[in-house]
Amino acid sequence: MWKHRRSWAPTGVAAVLLVVTALVHLIEPRTAWALAPLAVAPVGVWAWITWRRPATSRSTTTWRALLAAAVTGAVAWVPVAIWFSPGHPAVALAWLVLTLAAQVAWLIARSLTTKETR
């Protein structure tokens, strides 16, 4: 299990994030209002990259847009979870879907880019 710890990085980060948002929700749920503007940061970064370095192909443009949308959803989950509680059924379902999507994307990206040494 220890040998494959990097393969489970997204799930570990998501679990820690779930606990942190639960604690912040219990302590001060109004923190969500301060974190809410951060949800648009990934789209801003995507727009800046698109402006500075235009994509050379349509597939690159599509992948960049999909990545920006996925990261925006993940970042927007944090203030929503802090405000409504990560235990709320809709918020928990969103956490589960985002975690599964991140884990699958992580495993696919690792298999395409790294050689595992055994």
C-alpha cells in the first residue's frame, strides 16, 4: 500500500478537505462568504492563459476549458460545503462525484505520463 501512495493523492486530499470544511462549518460558517470569490479564480487563470498563449489545436482548447470547469467546480465546492455543511446530502454527493472524477483523471494522467518502476 505504501508503495502506491501517490496513486491515491486526490482521495487523500479530498478526505482532508472534507474534514477541514466540516470543522470550519462548525466554527464559523460565514467564512464561506470570504472564500466564495476564489471560485472564479480557475476561470480567470484559464482566460489569462488563453490570452497569453493561444492553443494550437481544437483539442487543446477543449481540454483547457474542461480542466478549468472541473477545477472551478472543485474550488466552488469548498465555500458551499462550509456554508451548508459537508454532511448535507447534495454537498456530500458533489464531493463524492468530484473525488471520483479527480481520482480517475489522476490515474489516467499518471498512466499516460509516468513509467512505474517495480
